[in-house]
Amino acid sequence: MRRREVVQFLGAALALPFIPRGAEAAMKLGAELHLRLDDVPFSTLNRDQQALVTSIAEMIIPETDTPGATSVKVPEFIDLILTERATDDERTVFLAGLRDIDVRASALGSNRFVDLSTAKKVELMTTLDGARGDTAGAGLAFARLKALTVYGYFTSQRVEQEILKMQMFFNGYQGNVPFTPAV
Amino acid sequence: MPPMTYDAIVVGSGISGGWAAKELTEKGLRTIVLEAGRPIDPAVDYVEHVPPSEKRYRGMGNRKQVERYQPIQRHTGACDEWSSKFFVNDLDNPYSFPEDKPFYWIRGRQVGGRSIMWGRCVYRWSDLDFTANAREGYGVDWPLRYNDLAPWWSYVEKFVGIQGRRENLPQVPDGEFQTPWPLNAAEQKSRDILLTKFGGERVITNARLAVLTEDHGGRQKCHLCGHCARGCITFSYFSSINSTLPAARKTGRLTLRPFSVVHSVIYDPAKRRATGVRVIDANTKQMFDVNAKVIFLNASAMESTRILLNSATKEFPNGLGSSSGELGHNLMDHIMDGGATGTLPFATDRREIGNRPDAIYVPRFRNVKTKHPDFLRGYGFEGRAYRPGWDRGSEMPGFGASFKKSLIGDLGPWVMDFGGFGEMLPRHENYVALDPHLVDAWGIPALRVNCTYSENEKKMQEDMVVSATEMLEALGATNIRPYKEDNPPGLVIHETGTARMGRDPKTSVLNAHNQVWDAPNVFVTDGACMPSTANQNPSITYMALTARAVDYAHQLLNRREL
């Protein structure tokens, strides 16, 4: 949240009696909430599952010149969703799918995904990426993991601020702005 | 508690109640607004700038909480991690329906009502709509026509502040508009193509919105954060809190009493007038009366009717206003969830800056000039063209550094969505009544809702899919995904009817000025009053009808006829 921008914007509006209190109060509350979020421990994933989820999440969105999934605590976010938001059935299916990923890894020479070579990990993840439409097992778990990784990454505070540069105030709408992809 | 006495009572502080309060107080009447819910403090309650990272579930919602306390409300998209607090607790506010006829009643009980989270789309009707019942033999004829309401639309539009593009289309007449936001590059190109390919019949126009593009009446122009349903600290969209209630307060004649659940209207058979309303304090549960010369019921369509049903007397054993046998009947909503999305092949070198809350509208084109063989009335499309950005990541193949770079550095192709909103016919068999076995948290008898879509609406929904797909094909779209969902009525949150206006007290509950035939100092000017519902979003019409009815009530008061 770019406090300065919000306050600057409101500066022009302070003459209006109904506005000024909002942003300060909302941002203070938001900052407090965020501090609480940072303290969330793992509650559902055991150490092996944490390692698996972390490994795959980081391979989906790796650390480059910008943060990766691990450094913005995507695995912790996934654990929170599994713990507090998923139904018992959804959690069970997801965890069974994680086990299935390790079963698939054994066909590539290791009992655990995390112990595979990088090349083998990429090979298995490519296979799973093509199986995201599966209704159970490793394909389904990978699909959910990928969706939660993308979502958790781009809704983290650091990515909102440093990469998306999320903006709340625009001086008018522009619908025809030149654009060249940076890829 | 001794009864309180005012010149006027307004029940409800939502979109029409706010207008009743403004108009009554500005005409010099000491007015009390009785709101069932809590007060709203924009400084605390408006949360449109809280980003996902500051929400515990990052915007995915507190699923267990809403499933427990808001099993009905959770079905609407706006009942999210930010705004679920603006929707009722379903356990405190129960209602029932037959197992095979679900109805989703989406409600907001707080100062401002649903005007805080409404869709802000505002379209006038035409005589195509006002004459439809009479022409086709459904329901009763409207007791007014376009020219009766046009000056009142103008009146409220000027105060509300509406952006829109003048199109000179007879089925959705132009109004009093601020300059709209431009269409984006993909929408403009789509408009041009469809105008050519459909001979001017299907028009992509700018959504007509109660969202300011210019400063207006002490409110600031929209800053395009894109999250109107969470509130607006610059008061840029119209709501009771942002607009009408402050205007009423300015007169010095407004008393706003939150936590005031109206139980019933008190009727004096000797005077053949209502004398006031019976109220339950939501916190103490103490009952008290408020008296006034004139009463405006603006509690929302089904709530206002519930109050009338709960106001039975010896003379009106089925509720005040029930002598026609139509009180509670002719419930309508719109029908939606028919349409299509597709990927557009053009404008890939263009992007948009700013988050519009709503974007485009395709006004009704069915049964305007030629008759459709499968259904009566028509529908319009709401929609937008957008580039999904990182949001496409879960569906996009790949992973790793290049995947990440693409999500950050590219936006994906433009996606166009056309979602239909169609008219529902008024039918006597769609009705609400008091449930003899169910009361709310304040002991007030609750409603039982009997309502289903007819074959006409279902055929119309099928046609939405067909025509949306046709338009996308005409645009050269790929990856076209038609959609049709079989959701129950109520979910469009345009519930109307149950106390319809009409020309004849034998067949209607209200007269042409929204007066209850059986109690002329009681006016109902929310959605309950509608004899039909057209396909346009209804709120601006409630506002115009309210302003018109207050003006009439004021004339009657001056002539001592109330």
C-alpha cells in the first residue's frame, strides 16, 4: 500500500468533510493484519510435504532478478488455505495427490520428488502440467498447487508493491495505450 | 416508550429510501428514516483500497464463515472477503422456499442498504417496456408512460451524476450524461465491427454508470481503483450514504435511526389512514411506535411487502393493501448467466490504464423491430474486453523463469465477455407469503418465497448464448466459450413486484403515484411497485418513481388530502 500516494491524493480532498479519516485508519489496520499473517506457522503440511510443495512452487515461480515463490512465503500461504479454507475432502484429495507425485518420482529413479535431479524434476512437472485436467491424483494436485502458487505469489505484499506496483488512484481512464510485452 | 411523531416516516435507507428522505426533507417535512441495520462509517467500513495481501485469504474469502452464517448471501460475487459484512446474516434473517423452488434473496441491512454494493448500471426504459404488459396480456398495464417519468429521470440523473454515451436508441433513451470513459481499444474495434456486421442492430456502447467522471455536487470524480462494492472514500459512485442522506441531513429535518426493525404499519380503520409504524429496536428488542402523516415504505421489494403482509387488520386480514388479492404476487427478477467469452484477435499492441468497475453494454435488440419466434420481451448484454495479466497463470501451460516472465511482462490477449440480462414476465403464481412457522431474530414472521423462471425466460437465456456466440464469431474471436448456468431467481438482485402499481384497485396494490389503494398515506416506491421489470437495471427507475411520488404526496399534504 503506497501510503504517501493515498495521503497525497486525499490532500486535495481535505476540504470535503466526509473524507479524511478513511485511508489512515484502513492502512493502519491493514499493516497490523499483515504482521499477523507473517506469523502463520505450518499447520497441515508435514516436513516432507512442505519440502515437496516448496520445491514445486519454487520451480513454478523461481527466484530470478525478482523474488521467487519461496521468498514471498507461497508455501505458507498454501498451508493456510489447506488448513482454514479447504474442506476435509479437498484437503484429503490434495494430500493424496502429493503422495502420488512421489509415486511418479519413483518411476524416475527416486522415492521422493525432492531427491530427483533438476532435469528429472522438470520432466515430471512437464508431464503433470499436461495432466492438470485430471480429476484426482498427481495431475489434480499439481493443478491446484500451480493455481495457488500463482495466486499466492501475485497477491503477496512484496509482489504487489515491487513488481505489480499496484495502484489505487488514476487520474482518468485510458483505454488505448501502446503496449509492448517485456518477455 | 411514548410514540415519536414526525411529519414523515421512511422505512429503509437504501437507494429509494435515501431519495425519499432527501425529497421529503427538502420539501420541509420533518422526516425519520428507520433503518433495520447498523450505521456505516465510511472511514472505517469502506475498504476499497485494502489490497489482497492485507486480507487473510488474499481475497479468496473466509469460506467457512460465509458457509455458516451467509449460506444464501455467499452465492453473489460481491459477498467477498472485503464486502461480506455488507450482506445479511442469513441465520438472523431467515426465509423459506419449497425444496424444488430455490430463491436466492440477497440482502443488505445497514444504513445505505444495498446502495453500497449495487452494480451502478442505470438505463431508462422506453414505451416498448411500459406498454408490453398491455400489448401481450401479462400482468396489468403500467399506469404511466415514458413521458410521465422522463422529467423525473432527468431530475434524479442530474443529482446522481451518470456517465453515458448518447446513442439515440429508442429502446434505451438517452439521459442526462457526463462524458463517459472511452471504450478501450478492443471494445472500440469490436463496436465498429458489430455495427457493420449487424447493420446497426447490435450496438456496443459505454456502460451507463452512476460513477462520476467529473466532480459533481461535492463528490470527486472516480479514481478508478475498480472496487466499488467495497465502498468509496471519495464518494464517486452514487449511494445513499454518498449522496442522498447527506443532502437530507443538510436540511436539518432528518432523523436517521439505525437498528430500527419495522414490524408493521399501524392502520386506523376509522380514519382509513395509517397512523405510523410499529418498530422493534434491533439491540434491546423493545417495541415502540412512530407516528406520522405520511409513510414511505422503501425497505426493498420483498421487505416492504413483508411489512404490509404483517400489517393485517380485521378489514384487511391478508395484510394492508391486500384487497386486490395481488399483495405478495407477481414477484420478478431478471435472468442472467447466459452468454459467451472469447479471445479477440486484435489490439494486441494496446493496453488500458485504470480499473473501470463496469465497461460496456449491448442494449436489447430482440423483439425491438422484429418479433422473435421463441420468446417475448428481450435482454441486453453487460460485458467488457480485458487483458487478464497474471490471472491467466493457472490455466497457462508452463512453469519456470520464462513462465514467470510472461506473467509479469505480458498481459495475454484481449478477452471479450458478453453476459445477458433478460426480462422476466410477471406471473401471479410467483409470490411471497408469510411463513406460519418461521420468524426472524426479532420475532417477526418471515417470508416464504415461491418463484421460478418460466419457459419464456429459459428460451431467452438460450438465445443469449446463441447471440453472444454470434457476436464473438463476427469479431473473429477464438477459444469461444459459451456458458449457461441454471441458477435460481433472486441472484440477479433485481427482485421486483409483489405490490404492483396499476390503474384499478381491483387488480393492483398501488395507484399511479405509488399510494396504497387501501391506505392512501402509505407509499411504496421501491422495487415492490413494479408491474413489470423490463430488461434494464431497475434502480434509477425506483429513484425517479420515488421523487415523483414524494412530489405528489407533498401536493396532497398541502391540500390537506392525506
